Amino acid sequence: MNLFAKSSTSISGEVVCPGDKSISQRALILGSILNEDISIEGFLNGEDPISTANALNAIGSSITVNGTSVSIKKRHIPFKKPTTEVDLGNSGTGMRLMMGLISSLDIEATLIGDESLTKRPMLRMANPLNDMGATISCSEGKPPVKIYPGKVIDNFTYEMPIASAQVKSGIILSALAANKNVTVIEKHPTRNHTERMISHFHGNIESIPYKAGNKIIYSPSKLIPSKSYRVVGDFSSAAFLIVAGLIAKESNIVIKNVGLNPTRCGLIDVLKSMGGSIEIKNEKVISYEEVGDIHVRSSALKGVSISGDVIPNIIDEIPILSIAAAFAEGETSISDAEELRVKESDRLQAISDGLIKINVSHQLYNDGIKITGSSQDIVDSAEIDSHGDHRIAMSFLIASLRSTNGVFVKDCKNIFTSFPHFIEVMKTLGIDVDER
Ligand code: S3P
């Protein structure tokens, strides 16, 4: 699917943020481990969470998805060996979290994914799980991932060499499903939805500040289900709309129900430091997650320099931050972000390739990018390749707000993995995006 976004100068309106992808996937997995009848509301009915739901059903869960509502029924038999390979599609989170869960279930399974997922590193998850007693093999460190019955040990401690919420969560889920104690040390804080959801279900988990990061200690505990779990909106999806509101010539938009967990929304501070007019209203807490409405107005942005601890917090937002940087006066420098090279695409390369097509001057580094922005509009845009990456596709479509002739992006089908109603939401705000 190729998309063309027409140029538009003025956007306005109120939209509701789609459900959080990370939280939706965790709710499916924890809901399946809980093994009681529970429902999930506000679920992201996108391809990634659906891949995770299908994977869980393949090992014996009973999950039914109906729009943004999910019902998980109590299982009367143990988890079972799937009859075929389990396909996690485009979802790195789905694959790594399912590796954690399946590694403790005493069953055999082979996990596969699409072309992009088949290129992504899985040893970061397989190695600590194997040290923990699992038996997992990969193909040159990548999927297919084969999991064999293993015996997870008690009191395993793991200090993560990289900042990864997926790895942290995979280890915790493995210990939780095996009823074992585990400690994970993260050098930099990463998103803590797994820890918060376990607390929400009254599990025994503690996160203690440790050096520059956290020590997370889980002890076996009976989780107590609440009848219904409500998923808050996905900050990473809201980020596209926030930047749209900032760079549009005239704008006044409200994004409702946006998840504001501090381990996720560092982009707000970054954009405010660039001069962005962003206001948060109606703040509350739902299912142990902060949520609020975000009000955005057009702003004259200036460049900024970011590195270090903030990077894991904004890792999924760097593609759209690069678009904000392209229209900000001066230089924006992003470093310590080499993890971007192993996301759904090599995102640093994909950002650079796209910026070349819209004539934005920049310098690409191994661990980041320096973008020289200007308040000038894009006059010509050649075809942009999304590299099959949802966040790259949406980022460059948003750049159309500052173009004279619109922006064409190839291969946008993966937008459905995380933001299935992106086109409708764009239209509600006054941005014309259509298939071409
Ligand atoms: C995620 C963690 C991050 C993020 C990904 C979702 C999660 O990945 O980039 O989109 O749900 O835990 P890493 O854990 O690899 O940093």
C-alpha cells in the first residue's frame, strides 16, 4: 500500500488516541497466565497485538477480540504445544515476550515472523533465558526461534547489557509463569508497563532505583484478576499527531486519552525544550498508568541536542522527532541511539534516506543523526521508501504539512501494526491522506 498525503496548512479538531501497543500485548499475556475470565477494554486492535493473541491461542489460550474489547476465558487444560509454527508477524515485542512465557511452560514451539522480524536480533532474549534454564535456539541469532522444554531456575539475576523493556519483560514473564524469584537490573530506566501491570494484579514486584537505572525484583505471588483491564492510549501513536500540531502553519488540536507513563513520554519535554506549545489536561490514573488529554498548537521550533538516559524513553519517537527537527531552526543532534538500527527497519538509515528525498540536510552517525532544520517548506519531494516500517511511513506522511506539493510514501501497509485508523484520524484533523 502506497500513500500520498496532500499538503495542508491548517489542522484542527479533537481525536481519541488508539490503545497502547505495548500494554495491549502485555495484557493478553498476563491475562492468559492469570487464567480467569477477564476482559480488556481499549485494546489496540492492530496487527501486532493480534499476532500476539493468535500466538497465545495457538498454545491454548482462549482469547476473542471484538473491536477494542477482548475476552479471555479460563483455560481448563495446561498450555499446550502448538500444532504449527507460531507466526508473530512484524512484532518484536510479541516474539520476545512470548519467548519468555513459552520458555517456562515445558512445551516445544517454533516462533517465526515476517521479513522484517526475521532480520531482528533474538539472542538478547534467548541468551538470558538460556542462562535461566530455558532451552532456546535461533538461526544465526535471528528467527526462527525454537523453544524446547527447560527448567527455569530460582533466584536468577540478570544485568542487562542493553536498555530493553522487551528483554526485561521476557525475563520477568518467564519467572512469573514458572513461579520463581528473579532480579533484573537495568542500567537505564526503560518502559515499566510489565511491572505496573503485575502490581495492578497484586503481584509481588518491586523496582528499586539502582545506580542510574533500576533493580526489579519479582517474587512468586498469586495474581488476583480484576474483572476488566483498561488499556490507555499509545503515546507513541499520539507523538505523530503532536508533531503534526506543532509543525502545521495553523493548528489547534486535542488528543484525548494519551498514556503519560513517565518512562514513555520524554518526547513532551524534548518538544517543549524546542519551543513546542503542548498542554496536558484531565490527568488521571487508569490501571496503574497515567493518562491525560494533550492540547497542541502551531509553534516555531528550534533545534536541540539529546543523548544518554532520555534515549530509551523516546526510542520509538525518534523518527517523528526527526521530522520536527527538519522544520526547527538550527541543528538537532541525537546520539546514543544505535538501538534504532535494529528496530522494524534500520531506522537511522531509513530516516536519513527519507530526509534526502525531502532535501533536508543532515549527517548520519553510527549511533545517531544531526539534522540541520529550517522553517522553510519542502518544495519537491521524491518518492519516500518506508522500508516497510510503520513509524517511518507515518513520520514522512506528517512532513506533508510543510510541503508545497504533498508527500508520497511507498509500502505503508505496516501502519496497521500500530495505528490501524491512522488515515481516518488524519482526515478528522484535516490532513488528506489517500492510497495511490
Ligand atoms: C517495547 C520496547 C521497546 C520499543 C518497542 C516496544 C515494549 O523495544 O522500541 O517498540 O513493548 O517493551 P526494546 O525493548 O527492544 O528497546
